[in-house]
Amino acid sequence: MKRILSAVLTVTAGLGLVSAPLAGTALAAPGAGAPRAITVDAWVYPGPRGSATCSAPAEYGDGRVRTGALKAEYYTIDRRGTAVLLPASDPDYACNGYSPANAADVRAHSAHQYVTVSLADLDSERALTSSPQKRAAAITALVDFARSIGFGGIDIDFENYWAWTRDDRANFFTFLTELSAQTHRSGLSTQVEGPPDLTTGFNYGTALAAGVDQVVLMAYDLEYQTPNQAPPCLPFAPLDWVRELVGGALEQIPADRRSRLVVGLPSEAYTAPGDCHRIKGNLAMEDLRRAPGFSTDPQVVADRRDPGSGEVRWSSGGTFYNYVDQVALDAKLAVVRELGVSTVSVWALGGGNAWFSKAASGSDAGAPPVSRPGSDTSASPTASAGSPATKGEFPEESASASASDAASPLPPEVEVPGIIGDAASGRRDAQSLAATGGGVSPGVGILIGAVVILLGTAALVGWRMAQHRQNGARRKG
């Protein structure tokens, strides 16, 4: 019931129906006591010259990932189920695509390195995982490549969980089992990305049982589940939502393997031009610095900060803007630490995206706060009268804004619940119930109303999660 109530509060707050920040999500500057160092990994993705990702080498060159892993996307799976190299000699991958020099640079600035493998859609995944021959060929190619360039492992980033059939699920875990067996024989390790959703066929404990060394919970992209069309849209990762996701993923994992959970955190931006169902994601801070109304003024940033997520949000000219700065990233890291997680992975390097403060990460590799818009700790909000009262209130452009192991048998298949109801009618019914009590006590009426919101919102979750999958395909291949 506690988890249900928290989920209810998260959704209702996102709809502007809760008039105060969620309990336990107040933001504060990192504590005076030095936290134990946390292992920080980061993804590096390829792109054409002139794109935001081109600055990733300069960013990791400051040593911020020297004790963690860099995960360079050097391979994709095509529609035939074949592993295809993404070379820097191809203009589409000129920045951060594979070249001997790029691989050497990644090795020089990290303790561990993974070859990230992505794909564009479910057809590509099916072509690979449904064929024993294609699986064997791809696994051999990937393992041989990683060894040849001196990398320590393979990172699997397929994001089709929401569209899986039972066969898709079984084939995916068979692929992971076979890949992990070969990586281990070759002295390599395996990571796999999992969804920010505990109701799909993906199971974090199942992935580890298949032999994977670490499983990564991508705790971001809630914005694609915004039920209402009109802004404000949901943040990337509300703090209570992250807490519930991580707690749920840990429950899926046997206690002696929970240290193998890695939590992915967002350092990025998005815009929504008039409609939360038309979000343009995977933007970098350098993109938003050119946006109307963008400001580095500490008071403006503080006024725009969402207390439930720490993220900075505003509207201007009919477009809604949202980004994660250092304060927000530190707040998400604090939540993960509370739950005992010791490794995080950041999406993504490039474009001047925020990095953890030294105080928060327990490392001297943190990026200087001065280079991160809105990250001045003097502007760090607390749950006070100076913070926005609701998650649904964001100022318009301000006049003062400056321009500027061997695999064990797999557990039984997870049943995926169906989608119920209509979001718009669900919200109307919930508001009515909350107002009248539905013939029951006001407290129960409000709870029932909030649950109806969840049922109505579920009508949109499936296709919004498909947006997350498509988004991943755009950003990683």
C-alpha cells in the first residue's frame, strides 16, 4: 500500500493536484559529512561533427570517470540481426564513433570500458534473438571486437521491453545467457539496460540469473508518460519516483546480488512545443542555453526549480523547457545512496551537461559548479516558502531573466498487466470523486480519486513507453 500511495502522490503532483512537494523530496545542499565515494559510469554516444556529443571527450578528459566505466556505443544491430560497427570514418559517427584513437582515449580516461550495443526497433531485436545462428555470430563478433580494442565488456541496450511477446522475452534472456557465458570465458563482463518500469517482461533478478554481471535501471524519461497534453509536462525523474523504481528493482534481485544493480541517472534536457505529447528529448545544456528565457541568475533558477525533482523548468512562447543541472543531479544521487546503491551511470556526456558536485559524489573528479547553469549551491532550494508551492506552477519568461556467474534457471515469466481506461475521463472522474468523496469519507474519496487517475493514466503509459524506446533508438544509433 505504501508503494501505491507514493505512486498516487507522484502522478497527482505531476497533474498539479497536490499543493505541496512530496514528503521526503525536499532538496538541500550536500551534507557537511564527506560521503563514501560512489562509482560513476557514463555513456558516450556517436554523432556527426557539430553535434552536442562531440564535446564528450573533453568532458571525461577532466577525470570524472577515471574510477568508473565509459560505455562507448560502437555497435548496433541491423534489421537482419547482424552486428554492425559504427566507425568514426562514417560522417554520421564522426564524433565518438569507433577508431583506434577514440578507443585509446576512452581507455586512458576510465578504469573499465564497455562496447555499448544498441538497435533501432523490435524487428531488429527479433532478427537477432530468435535465431541461434544470428545470436552466435553477433556474440562472437562483439566479444572478439571488445578484446581486440582492449575493452573489458559488452553493454546491451535494447529498449523494446514494452512491446515484447512471451517469445521475445524468452529469446532476449537466452541471448543474455549465451553472451554472458562467452564474455566470461573471454575474461570480459556484461551489462544490460533495463526499463524505468517494473511491469514489463524485463526482470532485474532474471537478468542477473542469466549471467549478466551488472544490470542498469534507467531511472529517467518519466516525461514521456505525461497524461495531460498541456504543460507542465512531467520531469525526467521525480525523486520519489526514482526511490520507488530503485526499491522495486532491488526487490526483484536476491539480496546477495543487489550490489550488481547500477542506476542510470539523467543529465540532459527536453522541450515541449505546446504539447507534452510532442516532447523533443535528448537535448544537451548547450541547446537550452539558446532557448528564450534561459537564465543563469540564481534567483530565477531557484524560482523555476521543481521541488519534487530538483529539475529546472519554465515556459516561454508556448514552449515548455526542462533540464537537469548539478543541484538536480546531486539530489537524485542522494536518493540512490539512501537505498545502498554504489554505482550509477549518467546519460549523457556531451553538450555541457551537468555533473555531480565533489561534495555529492565523494570524489575530487566532480566538474566545477561554475560551468553548470543554475548549479550555484547558494541557490539550492529547500522545502520552504521560497520554493514553488506546486509541481504544476512554473513561471513564464521572467523580465529579469538574463539572455544569455553460470546462469541459473530463469524464473517464471512475468505477466504484463493490460492497459485500462482513458486518461482524460479518468482525470475528470478522479477530480469529481476527490471533490464529493463518492459517498464515502473525504480521505477515502481522495484516495479513490487518485487511484482512478492512475488507471486512466495507464491508457497512455504503453504508447508513452514506446516513445521512450524510440527516443533511445534516436539517441543511441
